[in-house]
Amino acid sequence: MATLKNVIFIGGASASGKSTTAQKLASQTGRPYLELDRIFNSVVDIASDGGIPDKVCKDIAKGVSLEFARALIENETQSVVEGGWILPEAAAGLASDGGFQAVYYGYTGIEPYLKLQSIKSKPDNQHWLAEKPEACALNFLRCQIEGSRWYRAECQKHGLPYFDFSDQTDGASKLLDYFLK
């Protein structure tokens, strides 16, 4: 097994397989799995209940997500963390301090309709997007494809690994091989 940092972060586009990969990696390494979406959404809910504008709520939640990762690193807490709330520039900074290992992935070369069909065809792991009206889901996926292109460029700029799973391969298997070879 490769030498793993205390905190392994899996970031990138929604519906790229982050949760599946993180759960499998956590299981295989005996580490806790932590989902940043839960923290992010809780902070947004708390702040919005207080009447804070949506953009400010999201900015606060992004900051809390980053501080959460810093606390895990400082406390040398072995964990697998996933989510889209730590951007590559910040991840590169966390990695430079040691104890933090980040990878990102997405899908830059697939048509939104094919991606949606792929999501809907997985009965054992229904993504929330499968429940949305098709027009809404396709629009969301178009945005995620653009976001994947952005993630890829940012990862190149900051020297972070980026995996593109546009070909519908099993991203979890490839990423597990990356970490556990």
C-alpha cells in the first residue's frame, strides 16, 4: 500500500463518483469517511435561518469546510474527506503543509444526456440528480461539465492530480488503484 497522508481529500464535479470512491477508500483503509456537503449544507441552513443572504451563507460554509480540513490536519486525524467545497488552490496550500493529499475528478468530454442516463442506470446508488426533472438535471450537468474543465485547469496550475471519467469507466477502481498501489 502506498504511503497515505492523514487526510485524503477527493474533490471535483458533482456526480463524478466522489462519494462512492471516498466510501470505498475509507472502508479499505479503515478510516472514517467525512462528507463536506453535510457540513456545508448545515452551515448554509443555520446562517440562512438567521436571515443572512444566500451568497454570504455559502461563503461562510466554504470557509468552515476549509477550517474543518485544517483542523483534521492539525490533529493528525486519519480520514477520507470528499466534497466540492475545497478548491484546488486551497488544497494545494493544505498539501504544502503536509498531512493532506488531494485529488480531483470530473467529466469534460461527455454529453449531458449520456451522463444522466449513466446516473439513472445505477439502481444500487441513486444519485439525487436522478430524481430531478430531466431538463433541470441536464442543465445542472452542463454546468458540471464546465466545472470539470475548470477543475482540470486549476489542478494543472497547482500540480494536483485530476482524473477525467468521461468515458464512463469505474472511477472508484482507478482512484483506489492510485492510492493503494
